Amino acid sequence: MNNKILFLVSKIGPGNKLIISYLKKKLQQDEILIARFSDLYFEVNGKSVVVDVGDTGNKLSDFDFVFFRGVNQESLSIAGSVAVYLDSLGIDYADKTYGDLGPSGDKFTS
């Protein structure tokens, strides 16, 4: 079974690229992608929400696991919104701290 794993980061730097490269070698059957929080596009239509992952052609709902890495002050509320969305879909993610934070006063998520 192939798993799709997404690394969501604030910026794509050499450290993140190194981790992705290592994991791709170790988890040969899995598809691993990296995207920035700023690459996410939220489409809200009533109670229906779809989150596109930049130019990857993927939706957040396509992934089996999402890993938050390098969340900074600018991406904190987006991370909380994404965590709430992933919880609603039953998609596992790490770090669960962002699910606990939830919208953290953000009007978008609440």
C-alpha cells in the first residue's frame, strides 16, 4: 500500500529538502511531497471545504499523513485551521499540538 505524505512547512530550505530526500529513500513505496502553508488554497462553499495544495495537483484530502514542520508566527493560524480540517476528515498528522490549538481566535476556522 502506497501512502501519500505531505510535509507542510513555512519555508522550503535545505534542511527540509534533506529530510524529504532521506525519507523518499527509506520509504520507497510512499509518495512524499513538500509544500508551504502559503501554497494552500482554501475553497469554502457553504459547509463544504476543499484545500488545494498549490501546483501539486493534490488536495489535502488526498494525503494519508501530514507532518507540520517549522511552523512560525505567520503560519500558526493556518496550521490550526489545517489541523481542524484534517481532524474532520480523519487524516492523521503530527504535531497534534496544532489540533489542540485549533483556530486560536482565528475567524476563518471558527
